[in-house]
Amino acid sequence: MNKSKTIILWAALALSGVSCQQKQPASDKTPVDYVNPYIGNISHLLVPTYPTVHLPNSMLRVYPEREDYTTDQISGLPVIVTSHRGSSAFNISPVTGSETDLEPIRKYAYDLEKITPYRYSVYLPDDRIEVDYAPSHQSGIYRFTFEKQGDHFIVVNTRNGELSM
């Protein structure tokens, strides 16, 4: 065997060792982990859909409200979305600041968004707020982590409804 064939053989063995990394066992994933909520969101001919957090046969459906799928802002955080293309019945906006900063629906720049059928998380960098949402069968829970010092508010807005206590 000549020297060039030996080098090629060693290179092939080295590359095969690099590509044979151990993968996560399939048993750690459940079928819902294979769902991609982003499929079908952008359409040139039809009305786009939005990536939705929604458990099968459950009451709550949530997706980040934005003008279209490619925009860089979300309009508050929905509590319950009434249809697959409609707006939410209720909307909440976390705010750090003073009462003069309060708006019914706040527009946020967002980053680190992650959407699965069972969880929604996003970081609001301008306000430095971490948001985590998880639905249940008939309810859901938001968790807000405010990184800025100051007064913290959560503004609840109804579009055409009414809140009473």
C-alpha cells in the first residue's frame, strides 16, 4: 500500500469518527416534540397562519399577535385567541416603569422566541422581561421575570369585552 492511499484511509476513518456522534435516544421524545408550529406560516397566495400553542381538545389557544409572521414586534400577550386567524379576547402587557407608561396594548420587540404546542417563551429585550406561558386543559399560566428595577405592572385589556370584579 502506498503512502497516499494510507493518508486517504486515515482521513476517511477520522471523518467517520467525527460524524458518528451519539444522538439523543428517541425514547426521550414524545410525538408532540416532533410538531413544528411554524410549518405553513408564510403564504404568498393565502392568508398566513400563526404558530399556535394549543393542546389537543383543550380550551385555550395562544399565539403571539403580530401584523404578519415576519414582523419584528408583537402586540401584547394574548390570553385566549378565539379563532386561528383572529385576535385575542383578552390581552396582557407586562410593564416596568410608572403608571404614565401604561398603554392598553403595548408593542414589544422580541427575541429568543420558542413555540411548542405545550409552551411559549419569549424575551422582551427593551423592557428586559422574560415571559413563559404554558397551557393546561382548561387554563393556562403566564410567568413573568422582570429584570429591571422599578414598579411592575400587568395591564389587562379586552378588545370588545368588559372586565368586572
